[in-house]
Amino acid sequence: MAAAFDPKLNDLLAALPAEEMDRLQPLLEPVQMGLGEVLYESGKRQAHVYFPIDSIVSLVYVMENGASAEVAIAGHEGLVGVSLFMGGDTTPSRALVQSAGSGLRIKGSLLRKEFDRGVALRQLLLRYTQALITQMTQTAVCNRHHTVDQQLCRWLLMSIDRLPSNKLVMTQELIANMLGVRREGVTEAAGKLQAAATILYHRGRIEVIDRPKLEGMACECYEVVRKEYARLLPWTVSPKAAAKTAPVEVGGGGR
Amino acid sequence: MAAAFDPKLNDLLAALPAEEMDRLQPLLEPVQMGLGEVLYESGKRQAHVYFPIDSIVSLVYVMENGASAEVAIAGHEGLVGVSLFMGGDTTPSRALVQSAGSGLRIKGSLLRKEFDRGVALRQLLLRYTQALITQMTQTAVCNRHHTVDQQLCRWLLMSIDRLPSNKLVMTQELIANMLGVRREGVTEAAGKLQAAATILYHRGRIEVIDRPKLEGMACECYEVVRKEYARLLPWTVSPKAAAKTAPVEVGGGGR
DNA sequence: CGTTTTCTGTGCGGTACCGTACATAGTAGA
DNA sequence: TCTACTATGTACGGTACCGCACAGAAAACG
């Protein structure tokens, strides 16, 4: 059980030099996160910064009329709660668990102290924050210019990059909430992907069966963000995504 | 002429404690920025961090096919080039001067040194970065859910908040590039605003003549971002925008 | 002054997505 | 096994925006 919460399973923590890790380790506590759990409510101060291991957390903005849109996601490559060390303590967006799983957390005040003290930790967290900024700006661009079909591909890729397998548990309704579109739009887009033998899905379970094809159908946004994460945080590159950089030719792929 | 480049004219620099300001001041050099000038090219490392005074700089992402979208803007309340102290050195987006004017700049390496050394400077820049993150996420949400009409209102408000008057020099073509929509869409939206006696425009010159009405027609995004800037950087609140918080009732305003 | 360029206005067909309504099929519980 | 619920599929009119084409008017330029 202890191994499931090994700090080395989060890429940011794993990248810390031993000395700073020794200071941080006793402050970390294991947490299980359930699907739909809200780690962080809009405008409310929260106590902890979370380091996901095999869970995925979405940063979602909910508008006055109830409509929502995801602005970024974080998994084992990162953390949730940058505002706690950036100095603002709260944000207008909500953090909710998109895929259940485990993680580690630390009290914000304690992390803040280490952040001010340890240069390596600080540089690491700030580099991650910049990667997150890239993801957010690309979400803005994607929302402006790309179709629901393309965005679904991007979203699926970003999700399975953070999961141990190619399967995810997620209804079309929830995906629609994330993308900020109608559920029927997701039904249609997912139908096309299934017809193209790119994914399989059935009542809340989705499996990606042809990743290269999915990448071919996604907009450039996925690649831009992936490359920027790889540049800023080279040790976090998921083996799945990295395999893509090899010149894989797949028949009939692309659009 | 020297007074025009007084560091106190940039809100971030003005908020620095005297001691840190004394160290920074000799490193600052005045710059004039021309309309359309590119301060920062996508993926290219740049030498300086810019502190606008009466200029406005847009952060724009340009896609492979040439389409573009603005993800954030910065004026006298902030700075351009967060990646230089966040540690990534470059970003995928471009920084271009949207409104000509003056500013101050500092070599990235020098700022970085002060950033690591001075706690007040560091906290200030990180708080600003968080405000910028809020603006970016809100742009993402706005792109997803709001109409061109609403976005134009938001964009005009954000621009004049950073300018000394209610007038701005900007063709509809350029605004369309910023918003990532067709020029004709901007023509139509601006026509409605003019018909409603909210703005006046004529061949590249726009004047806001009824700010409260413009605020009433904008989406919630403008207010969310304004409030978050006011919370994180209270000393930067523009008198124009602040006046709004007073209970001004204007006949026929709003929607 | 005439010519060219820039900026804005307008029209038109096409399409992606919306809101709504309703049908069907798995799944879970009594 | 019957019932309720959840997840997905499908249809249909409406609308916001697109791409394109072109016209007029103001400014810039020779």
C-alpha cells in the first residue's frame, strides 16, 4: 500500500534533489480522490496543494448561468494549487477530480515555506506553472478556432497521457461539461471516432485503440502543449506520448 | 522627457519597496514601442522584460494556418515576459504592441538575479503572474461561451483601462485579429455599439462615450478579471474602472 | 488633381453548433 | 421479472459565425 503513495510516482516530486526531498517528504500525506470530488472551490481558500499520482484533476470555470469550461488538467506530471505559492491563495476556477485515484498533498503554508527557502523546489514549481500557462493559453486558442471533433481528440489524448492504460471512465455528458459543449455534440464526435475504429466506448467507458490516428485527427494544440511540457519538464514525458515522436506511419491516418 | 519614463508610472515598479527599487532603478532603460512591434517572438528567447507605461502589449498566439487569437494583454499595471523569471525563457505565443507608447525594460538575466534575491520583488511578480493566469483562463472561457458582441465590449474595456483617455487607435481589422474572428463580425458588432451611442468610431479611431453601458453589454468575464486584478494587485486599480464600483445608475444602460 | 490604397459596410450561401424533444438500450434495484 | 434510471442516439428548427465577393468612402500619394 505504501508503494502506491511513493513520492517518486509524481514527476515533480521525483525531480527534487535529495536534500529538498528529505525536507518535504515528512510533510506529505497520502490522499485518495474520488470522481467528481471538488479539491478547490472558486474563490475559496484551500489548505493543501495536491500532487496527483494516478488521478487526473480538471481546472474548470463555472459561469454565472451554470455553463462550464475546462481550462487545464493536471496529473502525475504536475500539481494542483499553484495559487498557494504564487501568492493569491485562491482562484476563480474550481478544481475537480476527473479521474479517481491517489495522490499526495501538503499543507499550503508548509509548502510555501519550503518554496521560499529551497531554490530547486521553487524553480521546479515555477517551471511547472509556466507549462500550465501554456496549456491554458492553448485552451483559449483551441476554444476559438477548433471544432468539437478536434477538441475531443485533444482531450482524450491529454487524458490517457496521464493514465496508466488507454481506458478511461467518463460519460459523454461529463466530457461535454469539460469541453463546454452540448452532450449531443460529444455523442456525434465520439460516434465518428468509433466508426473510424479509433476508439471504443460503451456506457461511460472509453478505450483508445488507435492512438496515432487520434493524434492525426486532433488539432495542433495537443502537440504544441505536449512539446512545451517536454521542453520545460523533460523528465515528465509520458512513454506513451514519447513513442509518438518516433516516425510511426499508420495507414489511412490523419484527415 | 525624463518624467515620461518615471518608474512610478508602472504600477508594479511603483509598488516595490524603496530598497529593492534602488537596486532595480539603474538597470531600467526607457523604450518607445511602436504599433505592431513584436517584442517577443514565439519560441524565440528574448533579452528583456518590459514594463509598459502608456503602451499596451497583446499576447497573441498565431496558428499554423495563420489564424490568431489574443490570450491576454498587459499595460501599466503589469509587465511582459513572465517566462524570463518563471524559468522557461520562451513561450509559444508572441507579444506585440497593440497601442504605441513608452515603457521601461530590463535585461532578463539582471531581473532574474534580483528575482532570486529580493523577496518583495519576487512576491510581486508572482502575484502579477497569477493575475495574468486569471486573465488567460477567462479568455479561454469567453472564447467558448460568449458572442462576438460581448467580447468586443470586454476587449474595449480592457484596452481603455490601460490608456490615459477613452480613445484608442485601432482598425476593425486589427481587433478582429485579436479576437480571432472575421473583420466583418467586428464591423457588425461595432455598428451596433455605435447605433446604441456607446462608442464612436471612424477609420481606425474609436472613442468610448458611454462606459457604463459598455460594461452592461460585456460578458461577466470583464468583471471577473477586473476584480481578480483588484484583489491581487490592489494598488493598480485604474481610476476609470474603480469609478464603476460606485453605485452609478445610468438611464437605459445594461440589458 | 487624379490614382491608389485603406478602411468600412453589406449581402449571400454554407456550416457548426445550439436548444429542445424524444426514442432506444443497457444497467440496477425491488 | 418488472420497473426505474442512466447513457446514448437521432431529429429538427434556429442562429451565430464563416468565407467570399463586392461596393463605397475616406485617406494617402503621386
